[in-house]
Amino acid sequence: MTKSRRRRISTVVRYAVLSVWAVIAFFPIYWMIATSFKIDTQWFAWPPVYIPNPPTLANYRNVWLGAEEYTSTQYAISSQTPLVSLKNSVIISFTATFLAVFFGAIIAYGASRYRLLSEARMFQLLMLRMIPPIVVVAPLSLYYSAIGLLDTLFGLILIYFITSLPYAVWMTKSFIDEVPREVEQAAEILGASRWRTVFEVVLPLIRSGLVATFLFILILTWSEYLLALILSKTNVTTLPIELSKYQGTTEGRVYGRQAALAVGITVPLMIIGLVIRKHLARGFSFGMVRR
Amino acid sequence: MAARPPLDTAPKVSLREVSRARAIRRFRLTILVPLIALFVLVLMPVLFLQLYFSFHQWSIYLGSWWDADYVGLNLFTEVLTDPRFGWAILRSLAFATGSTIGCFVIGFALAYLMHKPFRGQALYYVVFILPMLTVPIVVAYTAEMLLYQSGPVNDLISRILGVEFKPAWLTDPNVALPAVTLLEIWNWTPFSFIIMLAGLSAIPKEPIEAAEILGASKWRIFWEVQLPLLRPVIFLALVLRFLEAMAEFPKTWALFQGGPGTATETLPVYIFLTTWQYFEVSKGAAMSYIVMMLMIVIVLLAIQLLRREKRSLDAMYGKAAREAGGEP
């Protein structure tokens, strides 16, 4: 076999393998999107309907705008809108993420420049993330109800802030470590205070890194399920909890509605994730792997 | 606060040094205050409550929790002699191990096929990371739309194979745990993929080029040059994924609630059921306590591993930065 022929075969094999996985990776997402445009008789038809025909926006209108559109069956949940949950989700995830990145960056600066946290302490910080939340969530919910934080926006913000702090510290530290110390020394010689150095020299230098960290943690807080399920009851629901309300209703499976809601929850995340795709490896590996 | 040194013995420079040291100490303290506050105000009370409930029999129906009866180690013996708990541990370990290996093998293979530039690379990359960007609870509900017995997945596989393929993914107790493991693999293969891709593109080129010049086969280069260089990244991908899989809750819960029977009752699901369905808060707390200890042991081992591997990673990036010119 000549070398060029072997190379051609390996190219074909590569495209074949990659394409098979691309189909596997994309098909469920396609199915979710397709189902959201299907009329109700096609949600679980036999044989399955692969392309919505005719496509309809009824699911979106019903779920997001609360439009009462009765098709062949009547669905009990059709009158409530998830806009309140959307508002809660936005408030909780943005605030918690902002706090985590803000304090995380400062702690990371201290760790990077002033040995604020030893290497061992930095790793201990990871435990906040690595111990499964389920093991503390019961006492946490009792503690929350004792101090009046159960079912409040602030309660969820606080716990999301705590659980995303390890990611924030580690990820921003990996960016700060890349800033040469000479810059700060110059600022110090020019008489800038330490806090001014942090806020006006170091953090602006890692601006893009901070944005990446912010968006990365936003992905995690936006999609969190367990803590939101237990620490919120009726006042504060987030979108993932709203989605599970469509489950187990006696009216049967309302796949189209569910899919319309799911698309609304997921698509923003996908866009964010694609924007920071170069930084995802750094984020998920706590800054240990970089590109 | 350090005592001010006498003016006559200390030159001006040293005075500045002292005030600088003091400023640094204040700076460090200010940074640490929020961390310490969180620790004292949230973590400590929660851990204390968990310990309290592990030793006091209380359930929602029993009135105020601070009057609960002290029962010593009864709850722990109850949990440790509960066969369901043992099964839950085994299921969690099987789920975490299976999904970690699955994610890693597929992710690594894809990363290996993609680490050199080729036409369409960016598009494949985008498609491959999409599952990771899907909210876990959405993954669960979409899986339900896909996996019911006459659903599209079975239909498509039947058409491709040309024979009837109809496992009851969601109702057969023998298939449920593998089904949710496969789902976890679908969801998190992108994680292993991006980590391994970053690792593959970061390893130095020279040893590989040298081996190629010496006439080594691709296979030998992979096993003897690339794999040893990738060791830290591999450990990272495996350890972090395993820990996350041990904590997996949304998909398992939303799809199965532990069922059919107890087929998908992993540790998080069993703790959840005990505390919020059976309202046995104390038993749940004792169980949580045991699981927490177990996880702390696992995490400490993992951290030992990660610390060692991080040093070699830092050395690698430091070297790369120096070679790229300028200081690291």
C-alpha cells in the first residue's frame, strides 16, 4: 500500500468515525427542537415523526405566553407561564455568579501573589465542589428554614455562590498567574495602593479571562437542579424546577410543551458555551489544563 | 500589630518595611474575611446539624427537632445493616466507574482523531461540545421523549440493523441502570473530549517528531511517547469525571426516581428518597454522614493524585511559555 493511499483511507476513517459521533451527539438535541415544533398528535406517534409536519408555534405560545390553545386534549398546566421562573433564574444565577467571580478573583489574586492560600488549602477549597451536595442539603434546608432563608432568592444565591467559589478561584487564578509581576511592581512604585493595583491594573488585564469565568460559572448555576429542588418551595422556582412540573401530570405526557420550555432553557446556555468554547477545558479542569 | 521599632536604631527604610508588612497583613486578612465568614456562618452550622441528626431520632412528624431523643449509634447501625444502602453504594460505584470509562474512551478517541488540523474541525468541535451544554434536567426529559419503547431511538436502531430492536429502556429493571449510564456518557463525553484535546495539543512536538524520524510506527509513538506525556491530563479527566458522576442526581431522579423497583437507586437518590419521601430525616442524616466520610476519603485520595499531576502540568506549561519567549 502506498503512503498516500494509506493516508486517504485514514482520512476517510476519521471522517466516518467523527460523523457517527456527531450524529449521536446532535440527534437528541435535534429531537428536542423538532418536538417543540410538533402538533400534539405527533409527540409520541407510531412510527415516530422525524420532521414536524406541519410545524407549529403553538407549544411556544402556550408555554411562554400562556396562550390557551386547546388541541385535541386539554392540559391542566397550560395556563401558567414560566416567566416568573425565568426572572428568578436570571436574578439568582447572575447575582451568584457575579459574587463568585468578584470574590473569587480577589482571593485568587491573594493566593497567586501573597501566598494567601497554600497549595494544600487551594486543594481543600475544591472539596466545596467535590463533596456531593446531597449529603449536606438536608441539614442545610433545616438551617435555612431556621434563619428564614428557605425559599428565598438570597438563600439560593448564597448556596450557589458557595458552590461555585472553587471554580471561580481556581479559574481566575490560572489567568492571574499568567500576568507578569513586573506590571504590579511598576504600579506599586508609582504609589498605587494594593487595592488600586488589583482593581485598576490586574483585573483589567485579565478582563477576557474574567468574562470567560463568569460565563462558565453561569452555565453551572443556570442548570443546577438538586439544590433548587430542595431549597425552594413555591415562592422561588428556577427554570429547571419549572420544567419538572410538566412531569407526572395526570393529563399524560406533554412532550411538545416540555420541549418548548427545554429549548428556551438550553439554547442560551449553548450560545454562551460556544462563545467561551476555548475556555471550557480550563474551566472544567479548575484551570489545570490550558490551551 | 507589631511593636513600632525605636526611631534611633531603625533607619527610615526599615520603618517603611514594617508598615509595608503590616499593610500586606491587613490586605490578606481583608481578602480572607468573606471565606472565614462563610465557613463560620454556613458550613459549620450545617455540619453541626448533620452530626446532631445523625445521633438524634427525629422525623418531620415529631415536632420540634431540638427535643429529639438521643439514640447514640443506633442510626448508624440501622444504615449499615440496611441492604438497600449497600446496593446503593454498589450502584453508584458501578454507575460512576462505567460512565467515567465510557466518557474517557470515547472522548479520548475523538480528541486523538481531531488534534491535528483538518477541514471541518471547528464544526465537529462545536457539535461535540453541545451535549455538555445541555441542562441535565433537559437531558433527562429529552431522553424520555427518545427512549420510550416505540420511540425514535429504538425505531432508528431497528431500521439500521434491519431487525426488531425493542429494549424497554425506561421500564425494564435490567436495562434502566445501563440506560442512565449511557445517558451520562452522552452528556459528559464532551468533558473528557475537551480535556484530552487540550492535553494533546499542549504536549511538546519534538519527542514525537524525533520518534517519527527514527521510524517508529504511529502505534508505538502513541503508547511510548504521547501516552506518558499525557498522564497528568488523563488522571485529571478520570478523577474529576468520577467525582461528578458519584454526585449525579438530576438525570437519575427525573427519569426513574430510583425505579423500576430499586434498579436505579444510587446513593444520591436513596438519600433523597429517605429524607424527602419517607421523611426519615435522621436516617438520611446518618446515611449522608457515612457517604460524606466515604467521599472525603475518595476526594482526599483524588486530591493527592491531582496535586502530583498538577505539578507536572505546571512544569509543562511553564516550559512552553519559556520556549515561546519571555518569562513564564
